[in-house]
Amino acid sequence: MDQSAPEKRPRQYAADIIALSDKQQRVVALSQVPEQYRDWVRELVSDHFARRKARNKINKTADKKVHHGHR
């Protein structure tokens, strides 16, 4: 039986990458993900940032409507 630490799961790799504040750090971290998980992790990370961008756009639109209505 292998006594080394268990390999991380793809979602854990993605969570660790998402937590990084710098895009270049995220690129480097993604390159260090085991090849068999890399595409999956890339998709999870990309999806996270796409959802965050969409959510921010919705929030900005809602803020404009709120401020516009109070003039």
C-alpha cells in the first residue's frame, strides 16, 4: 500500500487555483495539475470566472437601475 499523501481531486485543484489572486499564478498552478485532470480543472476554473463575470454584470445593471430610479 502506498503511504504517500492521497492525490487531490479535480475540484480541489480548481478551488486552489481559483483562490490565487494573480492570473499568472493560476496559469502556473494549472500547468502543475496532473495531465489526466488538467482539462477538467481548466473547465471548472473557466466556468467559475465566467459565472463571476456574469454575476458582476447583472449586479452592475441592477445598481444602475436602482440609482436611475432615485433621481
